[in-house]
Amino acid sequence: MFNVLSPNNGVALGNVKVRQALEYAIDKVAIGKIYGGASLNEPLNQVIGPGAEGYVAFNLYPTPNNQGDPGKCKSLLKAAGYPNGITLKDYYRNSGNHPAEFQEVQSDFQKCGVTVVGTPIANGYYGASGIGSTSPDTLKAGKWDITEPGWIPDWFGPTNGRATLPDLFDGALSFPGTDWGGYDDQAVDQLVNQAESALTISAAASLWHQADLQIMKDAAFIPYQTQLTPIFRSSRVHNAIFAPFSEGYDYTQIWVTS
């Protein structure tokens, strides 16, 4: 996630050409290995993931095997006015796989001539007490430039588009919120409003996809991967419906045979 309001590096992250250059930096396959490998983690190149309303696969910033392209990142940074790279402040979570993820991000950006300086934060910092409660003025203070949040939609299936995209990228939503990077685009906001008031699922899906395209054209963030959650159950357990928010089964729906 980019802090697009950061004043650091001469307001570099406010420049769409800089953000587009950085899209080519990350080795998404290496990130996936940290989380269990390719069988569980598919590289993602957009906001809306597979299985969600509005998902149409596309990739505006392709790299060989999704493993990054440092040469292209460097050349685009130079064209954007940063031939010597930039320095980014990274707020990364200090538990689980996140320190290893930070090290991979730091290494990938270094190959592009971008220095990443990390500050470890508690997982809860994305909540009401931290990044999640930021205002535009706080973002403009430049305490951080990039961070690596995760997102799980509250539900799958019909109307699922509104469970991801507007929460993260609708700049019209009031702070505090989960538009952590301060991204705000009027065209995206209008598409969100139209999708939420659409009369059919197909119409809503088309609008979510259009919003997804615009967000990625603006390079508002770098998507890494979509994750599967490996959980097990006995063959005696039936109607085991996965609940994404809890990353487990909906225990009010299961039944068991003797």
C-alpha cells in the first residue's frame, strides 16, 4: 500500500509514474513462498481476486513469471525523474510472516535502486489506534511511505464486490477508515456509487471491474497474492461452509454423522 500523500522524496509517491515504476519491483512468487508456496498462494495483479464479484483477470504491469523486473522498474523511475532511486519508510508488522515479507520487499526494491527503511509495528496498529485511524493531515506528515496490510472480504458470492474495493480505495468515505494510503479518485468513487446502486449483479460486476482497472492504472498499491487457507475436517462433518472473515468454518451450519 502506498501513502500517496507522503511528502517524502519530493512527493514522489504522489506521482503516478513513480508508483507505476514500483509496480514492477516485487517478486510475487517469493512472497508466496513465505506464505506456504504456489499451491496456496496465487500471484494477484489487481484489487478484486478470483471468486469475487467483478473479477476479470488482467495485468497492467506484467513481469516474467510474476517475479519482478528490476530493470524496467529502474528505467521507469529514471523517466519519472528519479535516476538515483528513492528512500521509502516501511511500517511492517512485527509478527508471523510479516518480518520475512518485509525483508523480501526490502530486497526487491533494493534491486531497483530503492532503499527501504523499516519500522516494526504491532498487528493492531492497523486498527483504531494506528494506521487505520489516519487522517489526510497525518498521512501528509510522512511517517510512512509503504505498508503491507492484508484484506479478507467479509463474505463471498453475490454483492461481494463491495466487501473489498470500496473499503480500501473509495476516497469519499470519511476518516477514520481503511483507505490507509489516502488514495482518492473521483472516477473510482463514481463507479463505486453506481455499482452499489446497480439493479443487477452483472451490472454491478461490470462497474466493479471498471473501478478495479482505474485503481490499477493509478497504481494505488501493489497487489501481492490471493491466499488459500488450509483447514481440515473429518469425513463425518457435513455442510462445512468456509467463513472468510474468521478463516474457518461457519460452525452454526455444520452437522455430524455418527
